Amino acid sequence: MRLVEAQLDRGGSGAPSRDAGASAVEYGLLVAAIAAVIVAVLFGVGVVVKGSFNKTSSCVSAAASSTC
């Protein structure tokens, strides 16, 4: 606690200056990971939607069929 108080008294932010760049890198990696998850989910949803449209299209084409 005394270390934090001493740094604040000197006008410091409490974090050493060498860690300032590390925070930006960590946030960048976090944003990249979230974007990768979003892309993966959207790709999976796209495959499901495409399958549903294909099934619907085949059912409309064969309207007399009772397999739909």
C-alpha cells in the first residue's frame, strides 16, 4: 500500500511505464480472440441456414411430395 501511495504522491499512475504497451497488446489480443469467435459462430450459423434454404427449395420444387 505504501508503494502505491508513494507513486501517487510523485504523480505516477501506480503502474510502471514499461507495462503501458503491454496493456494495449493484451487488449488487442482480446479483441482478436472475440472477433475469431464471432466469425466462427457466424460461419456455423451460415451452414445451418444454407441447409434450411436448400431443404425448403427442394420441398417447393417437389410440391406434390409428402417427404417435406
